[in-house]
Amino acid sequence: MNPRFRQLLPASLLLLSATSVPVLVWSPTGLARLEALAQQRAGLELEVQHLEREIERLRIQAESIKTSPTSIERVARDELGLVRQTELVMQFKKD
């Protein structure tokens, strides 16, 4: 290998990296994008935690509905509008 080439190769690689690294870091796809992605990830992690709590709450509610007559009655009354045969339903008009 040419001795001149051996001397120029490391210097040119150093010069290339010294100019390209700052350009890549401060470009729109560099640090700014990385920071935006980090914030998006943090938001998504919070959303995942919220959804995991909601899933657990719904699991507990589903298990309660399967096993508890009181829960079954509450769902039938609140969500389905059902009443017992011995109950009288009265509706009032709003004026």
C-alpha cells in the first residue's frame, strides 16, 4: 500500500466524521427526533399503565358478575333496565 495513502486515510476519515457527526446530530432526524420519540414513548407507557388498570378493573367486575347475585341484579337493573315482577315502575314527565 502506498505510504502517502496510509497517512491520508486516517486523516480523511477523521475529517469526514468530524463534519458528518454534528450534521447528523442537529438535523431534524437527529437529536430533536430522538427527544420527540422519547416523549412519545413516555406518553404511551402511561397509557399502557392506565389501560392495564382498566383491564384489571374489568376482570374483577366480570368475575363479580359471574359469581355474585347482587352484581348480576345491579347490571340487570342499571344497564338493561329490568325490574322485578313485584315492582312498580313510575315515570314522571319533566316540565
